[in-house]
Amino acid sequence: MSALHRVHPLVWYATAYGGTAALLKGAGFVVFLWLARSLPVDDYATFGLLFALQTVVGTLTIAGIGESVIGLLKEHQSSAMRARLFGAANAVFTVMGAASIALALLLFVVLVRPIAVSTYDLASVTMVGALSAFLSLQANLARLEERHLASLNLSFVGPMGGLVGGFVGFLNVQSVSAFFLGSAMGLSIVVLVFWWRRIGFYGFVSAARETFPIFLRIAPFIGMAFLGWLSGYGNNFIVEMLFERVDVAKFTFAITLSSIAQLVAASLLQVWSPRFYRIVDEQSPDEVERKNKRFFRWQAIAIGLSGGIVIAILPLAIDGVGGNLIAYRGIQTELFLLFAGYVVLSPWWHCQNYFLVHGKGQELMRVVFSTSVIGILIWLLLMWLLGPLGIYVGFLVQMVSRMLGLVLAAKKHWPVMIAWDGVAAGFVLLGIGLAISVSESITVAAR
């Protein structure tokens, strides 16, 4: 017991941040699968499109604000100056929120063919996106003040309130509209409680001298955020424009399942990155890179193993759960390509840490932006050439483009040694999972 008391409080907070993030992602994963089971394919496609609308609002509304505030902290040392800075961040958030909602709705109208959604649906969806972004911003600001308990409440209780609200709404009415309305109500209640308890920062400073430095810094982050969104659920807009509604539903389901890879990667990085940042100045570059290579070898293997297990058990799991999940039974190849994209990203995370620890964030952003643009253009071309399969092949190609660009850039500065054997092992594990899954499908079909 005495050993536990000697653990630094920051270790407990780090564990809490990682644990609550994993729990939140896990709960969201379960809810999304439950919706896929309960909703007809066409309705689940509608859910995927509306969720993409929600995420673009949430992503763009806070793009770069937190990073800009961090960059300005050194000029705002006193409590009063910091309060003005946080108030200015809230003012910028308001402007960005209005602009993001307008842009998101324009994209929705232009790219998405008419679907059965009302003005109330769109209002609920954009409200969920804006409130989620607000809670995320407040969590970041509280963390900068080292108010970790407040930050944990904002980053976990808030989004969980939205999930619970959506769950209750859908449970009562069994519709996509009810889910988003319930989410909006759940988030609204949580935000009001936080405001009443003053958990977060609710000051507002609109003076140009306070807000202009933030606006000046956020432009590059907006482009990055948009491309990141387009690489995930945002691709639903493109899929809807080019293909059938069933393809939107399948992509939504597949990208939800493949989010397990993100969870595995993020959990491992939360353990390794702080240690890497510490030893990079304490040990020789060769020793640091030897340990770095070993970690990212095992990360790639872990992603491949988790993906292989998901692919292998998919037919049996779908048959066991039943419902409308039966419509997604034959997506093993698509899942293989998505998980392969995350295995390929392991060298990207390997190199990213060097850029961050050595203060080369601007160069990192330039490389990511250029490779993302190239990757997305190739992705669109592959969708045009290969049809629906191009959605998944293009995803993998985009991740390869992004990874290679950063690896080449990193090698110009540091003696980076990529664990290609780990990437190959990850692919082999995914291939084994695919072979098992196909075998199970053939066996079931033969009965």
C-alpha cells in the first residue's frame, strides 16, 4: 500500500485520462454496433451521413484553438492575462462554430443526395457537434491550468452524457432522429450542469487584440482537421455522392469496427510517448532508436493481431448477434484493407514523435498536409476506377502515402530505423484472420 502512496499524482491522472478515453471509445463502439444491428441498411446509411456532419462541425469548430492557446501561454503568465486568453479562445470558438456549421450544411446539401432528414434533425446534429467541441475545448483549457479532475469530467462525463442521451432517445423511438435529439439533450444537460458548477471556463473576451493572435495561428490547423475528417467518417459524403446508400452503410460499419485499431495504437502510444520524450535527452540517439524501433515493431504486430481477431470472428459474431447486421456479413476484405491502413501507420507514429519532441511541428504539418492531399486525390481516382472496392483500397493507399512522406522527411534529420518486419508481421496476422473468416463463410454457405 505504501508503494501506491509513492506514485506521483500525475501518473494516476495519466492512467485516468487513458482509461476514461478507452472506456468512452468502447461505449461509442458498442452503441454504433447496436445501431447497425437495429437499423435497416438505408437508415444506418442516413445515420452515417448525419454522424459525418456532426463530426465535421465538431472537428472544424475547435481546429487549432487549443494549439494556439498553448503557443500564447508564455505571453500570458499572470492569472488575469490567462483568463483573458481563455476568454478570447471562447470568442474564437463562437465564430468558428458559426462558420463550421454553415460550411458543414453547405457540404451536406451539395454532396449528399436528398435523404429523409428534417430541419430539426440537422439542428440536433449540428448542436451535438458544437457542444462536443465546446466540451473538448474546455477540457483542454482546464488541463492547461492543471485542473485535471475538471478536465476529466469535461472530457469523459460530457461525451458520455451525449451517448447515454442518444441511447435513451433511440430506445424510446427507434429512429435516427431520436438518437441525435437524445444526444443533443444529454449534452445540453451536462453543459448546463458544468456551467452551474463552474467546471470549465465561461468568460468571453472579444477584443481584437486578444482574438487576432489566435485567428492568425489556426489557419493551417483548419486544413489539417478537414483532411483528417475526410479520411474517416467524412468520406461518407464522397461515398454517398459516387455510390449507393448500401455502400455508405457498409463503410460506416467497417470504419467503426476498424476504430479498434486506433484504440489499440492510442493506448500503446500513451504508455510509450512520455517515456520516449524523457529518454531522448538522456540516452544516445542509437540507443533511443533501438528502443523506439522495438516498441513500434510490437505496436504494428498488436494492431495486426487485434484486426486479425476481429476479421476472423466477424461471421460468427454477426450470426450470433443477428438482426440487421446480417447485411454486413461479407465485408472481410474491406476490413482487411482498413486494418492494413492502420498497420502501415505504425512507422508514421514512430516518426511523428521525433518531430514533436524536437519542436518541428510546422514541418510535420506541411508534410502531413501535402501527403494527405496527394493520398485523397489517389483515393478518389481509385473509387472512380475500382468502384466501391476503391473506397477501401484508396484508404490503404492514402495511409501508405502519408507514412512514406513522413518517414522520408524524418530520415533527413534523425537516424530513424523503421521496423518493417513488424509491419510485415501485422499484415500476416491480418491475412490469417481473413483466411479464417473466409473459411468460416464458406463452411456456413455449404450447410
